[in-house]
Amino acid sequence: MADRGVDRRKRVVLLGGGHAHVEVVRRLQGQGARVEIILVSPSRYAPYSGMLPGYIAGRYTFEDFNIDLQALCQRSNTTFHEGMAIGIDPETHRVRLADDTWLDYDVLSLDIGSTPSLPDGVSGGVAVKPIASFTARLDQLDHLAHKSENRLRLAVVGQGIAGIEVAFALRKRLDELISRDGRANGGVELHLVGRGPRLLPERSEHARKLVSEALLDQDIAHHPGFDVVALEGKTLVAADGRRLAVDEVVWTTSSGAPAWLRQTGLALDADGFVRVDAGLRSLSHPEIFAAGDVAALEDPRPKAGVFAVRAGPVLAENIRRTLCGKSLMRYRPQRAWLVLISLANGRTIADKWGLAASGRWITIWKHWTDSRFLRRFVK
């Protein structure tokens, strides 16, 4: 690496190509010769999570919902480095990459997402996260549907927004795939499994009612209170002894923090996420920032892309202010946020302030807002 004593430019290293960091790249491109910006990501392409259900359902292509990080960096005077971080030495201000090289930084920011959090001792199945590599795992489900000679039994574990949207999207995708194959193999038997007693515990009663009606309409069986403790071959086992026969399991359960963060010396919360202050700055190391799923906010919020998108402009400004020695601005995550739940049948549910509605017009509006977000980062 370059000798930082000779290179007088400040170096900002952005780990991860998440929703907050793509906005940072776009906003910091005018720093010029004073600052060197490096974006490190294990993949050249960064998916927009809000459009993933549409991709699964077949509405969007890979190009439609992914940001080309290398192209974005080229347009924004940023260096793109394809690689994965596996460690941070905050005392020497260096990041360790998977190829065993080290990258020096003056300011470091983490937007590396989260990892699947499966029940203790449970392995197997298909995890939705990390989303950047889910498209390859989705091919596994397609292959399973192609080769299945009997009715395909599929369980989606997680009855939050992600699980619900994935279940509806898979219903549409796999039904159409089997129909195109022209095989009368009984189709797909789809189950939505959740630990808690009800769907969408943080959303309105009306939204839960609309989702429940859609599950019945699309023949998706719902199993609340099914706390998965084991996957024995092709059987899901619940803590209360219930058993569910499946051919494959898709995990959309709660997010976990990358394990290597526990070796960094950064202040972390009980789940291993980076604790940050109101300016998105590490509580233990002021030259380090974090946003998106990997950040543990002072006022906690769900691990959802909407908060990373809103954090992007604040993160960019606070990195700029840090380089100039100025005080930071405050990130104020919204207390009430709009949730859009795609039903993959042309309709979408909108829920906010305890009110919910469903319609095709919401799908059209969602497509417009999602596409507008993506257009910020492409030519």
C-alpha cells in the first residue's frame, strides 16, 4: 500500500456497497485532490433491496435492480476495490482484506449489511441474506422446481415483511416456472412459518388483515408460533413438537452481525453490531462510521433498507465534516415509516400511522419511486 506519510491526501475507505454508501460515493465525488475515496465491496453489483421481491417474481431483470458499483465509482472519482473485509485494526487505522492485504484509512465507514441468523444448531436451506449473492441461490430453487417430479413443498421461515414478500414472490415465480415446463406435478405447496403468534407484529391490524386475506387467496399456508429448533432432513421441527415436511427451506429470519467485528475492539451491542452516536460515528473510535444493518443506533430501528437510504446523505455530510474538523450533524431516523408490501399479484399494501390500503395504484407508485432511486446511480 502507499506510504501514508508521503501521500498527504486524506483517505476515506468505505467498506460495503450498501444503500448508504452508494449515496456517499455520489455526494463526495467533488472532494477532488484533497481526498482519496476507496469503496470496497465483495461484489461489483449492489442490489436495491426494495426491488428484490419484484426480481424474484420476474418483474425485474438483474440489471433492473442492481447498481454497478464499479461504473458508479468511475463516474464519481472513487476507486473501486472488489474484495471482502475480514478485519479492522483501529489502532493502526488499517483494514484487512480476505486476500490478506491491508488498506490504510484516515476515515473508515462500514455499510456491510448483515448475515443470516439461523436458530442455534440449525444449518441448511437457502438464506435470502446477503442479498448480493441471493440471485445465485435463487437458481437453486428454480433447479429444484425443474427437477421435482412431485408436488414441491417449500417453507419460508420468517413472518415479517421480508418473509411475506418472499413467499408471495416465490408463489408467482415457481408457479409460472412449472406452468412453462408443462408438467402436471402437483405444483408448489408453500408455507409461511413464524416464531411469533401473529404476522407483522410492528404493523397495523388492518395491514395484518390484508396480508392474511392475500395468503388465503394465493394458497400460502401460515404457521404462527412455529419456533424452529431443528431441520431434520426434510422436516422442520418446532419447539412445541410440531413437524412440517418440506423439500427446501428459505430463511428470512432476523439479521446477525458479521462475526469478525467482535475481534476489532469496536464498541458493539449485544448482537455484535457497531454502536454509533447520533452522527453515525462509532462510540469507541471517532474516525469510524457505520450505517445500515451493521449499525446499532442510539434509538434502535428495524434492519431495513429505508433507514440506510435516509442515512446516506447524513453519513456523506459527516464524513465531509470530519475531514474538515467540523462538528457533526444529527441523523434522525423516522419514527413512523411507510411500509410497502408487494403481493406479487399486481397489488401492493401500504401501511403507515396505523392505516393500510391495498391496490394496483400502489404498485405503480412503488415502481416509480424505486426506479427513481436507482436512476441516481446510473447514467
